[in-house]
Amino acid sequence: MPSERSAPSFLAAAVPVIAALALLPRFAGIYQIELITYGLAFAIAALGFNLLLGYTGLLSFGHSAYFGTGAYTVAFIARDLGIHSMELSILGALVSSLLVSALFGYVCVRHTRIFFGILTLALSQVLWSLAFKFFWITGGTDGLRVPRTGVTLLGGLIDFKGAGAYQRFVFSYYYYVLAIFVIAALIMWVIVHSPFGKALQAIRDNETRAGFVGIRVRRYRWIAFIISGVFTGLAGALWVPLNGLTTPEVLYWPFSGEIVFMTVLGGFRTFIGSMVGALAFNYLKVYAVASSQYWQLVLGSVLVAIVLVLPSGIVGAFGQPPPWVSRAAASRSLFVRASLALLLLLYLFLSISQFTQAVGLSGDVAGIVGTLALMAAILSCFLLIVLIHHRGTAIDHGWLVIAALLPPLGFLVSRAMGAPALFATAALGASLFLFPIALGASLPSRKLAERGA
Amino acid sequence: MAILETIGLKRYFGETRAVDNVSLRVEEGEFVSLVGPNGAGKTSLINVITAHLKAGSGRILFQGKDITNASVTERVRLGIARSFQIVNVFDDLSTFDNVALAIFSRQGKTAHLGALAHRDKAVIDEADGILGQFGLTGKRDDDARDLAQGERKLLDVALAYAMKPKLLFLDEPTSGVSTRNKAQIMDTIAQVVRGQGITAVIVEHDMDVVFKYSDRIVVMAQGAVMAQGTPDEIRGNDQVAMTLLGTSGPDAFGQGSFPQKG
């Protein structure tokens, strides 16, 4: 169930994260800052989406509609009213997404399960086709431009004219989105912990009984739908100046699917899951797109793998462990074997990814293989962390930590000292041979292992 | 004045007459037991009165007011609450949150989006009080799905009780519970309900329980009311003994309990 942490512990967990995000521009480059700004905007959308999925038990396949409504509203306000103040644009986007989600929600909440999902999908595609066909209003497939440096923030206090406008925009806008994100997350946290939020969870658990304790199920679903739509609309509004352009693509159903995926990826049963999922998904997608023109293949494979091994999502994995983790964490010998296997995979995938770079392979195959291998390596590393977290006795296995850290460290050091990539890769690959030996040395005798398991 | 009155209430499922022309009065403050063999229409009658099922025909009056077409939530707001034969609670919420939710709802606070539920001292105290009354304090923070069957039954009743109803329907509050726990659960329920002067209608198969706690017993068979009266009147009714036990005579009910369902 969604986390039941009290306010102080939630704030205690949130403050360091916010502080780290606030300090980020000191360390990260302009490109990373932009990526995270995108991620934060998507996180607001996922947060809104998850009020429906995680807390009310309704799976919407049409949240692109509200994101797109927010985005197009900002574009219309800029083009037709000549207003470039971000605050006024956001206000407009909130109102328009409220109206659209109130209308669509009124129709959709009369149904649940697949019927609800199909209705949300169908209605969102109505908006998409409007944006697509009425090109004299919406710009059609060309979309509408909202120049990044044209907007003003904080009622005109900050504008982006003159030299270095683009850089100033990226940094200012990052803080702007971060501030709104923090406020939005706080508001959502209060909503899900309010009596209203409890009522939504009750509806999710048992609609019939919710009615019999006097909750007006349909009305509450509708209100949740509207809040959800408004959050997503806000995300769309923040996204536009960043992207510089809005096209019908943000109204199209695959984008609804991406919002679903962000939330499932992070874990829809926890409050922070959707936000973590949005940031992670954004990174995955960006790197997949950069790797090859067949980026959907890369992204799809990674997402399938993640859902298979971590059905409860990235954040959910630290709560209720997936079955394979709880089995592996329960027995010493299984734990040792599973962690060694993961380490092996980690190095294997790292080596493959480095190898494709080192020998200078190019083209789609190298792009796909290299990126897939890198993502698989990151996933293996993450699974190892999850496993150790649930075993809770990492100190017993200090050698494991050392084994995990030494080769990548050696690799990084050799790269940093200017060794050729091929040499470093060879060093990394060589460490693979150590593993059968480590495996043999560290495993308890077979008899013991069997008894342990 | 009768708190509840049904007039010629009917509900058929095809050929099956689940509720067949039931005219029933329940007086304020009564503890009424609804008994009858499986399929007699006891649960269907409760479902129709609480709007879980639509009435086919007939009228339902609550405190003299016609509620035949009122929705579930409207009837709940008027003061009709119920528990379920098959446990119907919020499995993913804690025991405490289950009860607290019912209180929030009763007080109209579920419309509040900007208040923190865990800061509402009055509701917390009341919910803890109810958990205490039902002996669930020890399971306060467990998810409802992790409770034992008997505890889940009690939680189901506690949810209905937390609505502070005027009229409370309890559909087999002890079914699926071991005989040992049964008396304890019934004692708890009877004590709480009588203590608050709540009018209660209870479906029960255990005739010892029925005779012990009821002011009045209503016997149903094939969707219709077959007999009603005080425990003593019902005990002496040969026709009822035949229907319920398949045997009659002065000692029929003394020989043990009614056959259990499930």
C-alpha cells in the first residue's frame, strides 16, 4: 500500500533530496540540467496520474489529453494573446486542463477497469485528432512554437534577452520547475494523506464497502480524476517552454503509455515511485534515442526486463521484495549464488558496452548492443543493491562489495590515466575470469548449501 | 413508531422468489434475529433494505419516510448501516484506518483535501475507542488482510458500528468463526449494540445465540416471513422447528444448534 510515513519522516527524507537537486547546477552540465528539468516536469504528470492508478485504482490510458491541453494552452496564450508571462500561462493551463478533465472525467468515472481505460484512451484521441486536423488553429503536425527565450518568469522579473540567454534560461527555468515540482509534490502528499485521500484508497480497495460507509464513490472518483488531470496539465505547461514546441505527439496515445510506464517503472504502490519512475524513464528514453534510430527496440527490451525482474517497480523493490529476491535473500547459499551471478552479469555487460566503444564499432547494431549492455549493467547493479538491501547482512559479504567495486574502479582509473579504451576493457574482461574462482572459494560445501536452502 | 417498515416487499430472480411479499416492522431499540434455512431470503431481504439490491416492488419506510428509491449512500446517511456475511473491509488499509475512514465519512470529513488524516485527534481517539470496544487494539496497525477470520468479522461489524447507525444489520457476524470464538464475538457485539441503544437486525444460524440475545425472532422460508415472535413463542412453535431442524417436539431446540452453513 502507499507509504504511511508521518510528516516529519517524509520531510526528513525529502529535504536532502531537494537540497541535492538545488545544488545540482553547481556540478552538472547544461545538458544534464535540461534533462532533469524534463524529468521533473514528467514527474509532476506521473504524480497526478498515480493519484488515479495507485490511490484510486483506475488505470487511465488517456493522460496525454491533459498534458497536451496544458501544453497547447500555453502555446495559444503566447501566440494569440501575446502573453509570455509563465505564471499567467500556467494559470491558463490549470483552468483549461481542469475543464477538459472535468468533462472527460465525468464520462469516464461511470465505468471502471478496462472500460474506464478504453474511454480515457478514446477521449484523448479525440483531442489528438482535433490538434492534428485543425491545422489552421493548432499548426497541425508542425505544432506551435513557444520560443524558450521568449518567456518571462516571476511576473516579468526574469526575462531572457541579450547574450547568454539560452544558458540563463536553462538554469533559471530549472529552479523554476524545481520549485513548482516541490510545491506540487507537497500538495499531492497532503491530498493522499487527507481524509479524502483515505476515502480514495478505500474506494480502490473495496468499492462496495466504500458505498456502505457513506462515501459517494462516483463523485470521489471524479474529483480524483480532475486533480489528476490538473497536475498533468501543469506538467504539460512547464514542458512547453523547455521543448520550445508543442506537437500533436503529446496528445497521441503512445505518450499516455509513457506516463503509465513511468509510474509502473517507479512503483505505483508508493508515493515517491511515480516521481522516481518519471526521472528514470526520461533518462532511459534519452539514452535509447541517442543510441540508435531503433531506439524503441532498446527502450522496450529494457522495460520488459525491468517489469519481469522488478514487478513492483524501482521504489517498490525496497518495500515488498519481488518473489525471486525474497527467495534469494532467505537462504545464504542462494544469496551468494544470486549476487555472484549478478556481479558476473554486471561485468559482462559493462565489458560488452565498453568493447563496442573501444573497437570503434559504429552503426545501429553497435548502438543498440552497446546501449542495451550498458543498461543491463546498470540494472544488474541495481538488482544487486536490492538483493543486499533485503538480505540486510552486507557486512558478512564484504568480499562481495570489494569484488563488486575493484574492477570498475580499476577500469575508471586506467581510463582516467589515459590508458586506451581497449586496454581498460581488457582489464575489465579479465576480471570475469576471477569469478569462477571466487565462486568456488566462497560457496559453502554442497551439503551445507543444500541444508541452508 | 417503527424505525423500519417494509410493505409487500418483493424481489425475484427469474423464477426464484428471493424476497416474496415481506411486510415487516422493526421497533426502535429492538434486537431482532432473522432466521431460516439456507436460501430462505434473509440476506436478500437485507440487501434490498440497504439498497445493495433494488426492490422489485413494495415499499420501505425508515422512521416513517419512504426510502424505497434512495441510494446506498443516502440510506447510510439516514442511519442505516450493515456488515456483510462474506467479510467486506478495506484490505489494504490498516485496521485503524478502516475504522477511522468510517468516522471521517460519517462526519463528512472525507470531503477535506487539505487536512492531514493522522492529525485529527478527535477521530483518532474515537477510532481507538471503537477498536478497544471490539478488542482489536492489538491489531491497530496491521493491514486488514492480515487479520484472523474472527478479527476480520469483528472489523466488519466495527466499520458498521463506527457509522453510529440508528439501524444496524449484521449478516451472520459469526459465520466462518470457530465455536469457541463465537460466543465471545456475539457478547462483544450485543454489549456494544445494546449499550448504544442501536436497533439491530441480525442474521444468525446458531439458535443458542439467537435465543440468548434476541428480543424478537423472525423466521423466513422461501422468501417469505413464516413466523415471528419472542424467543419463547418461537421455541414452542412446532412448524418452525420442522422447518429449521426437520424435527419437532418440546425438546427440539434443546438438542443443539441449528445446522451450520458452510
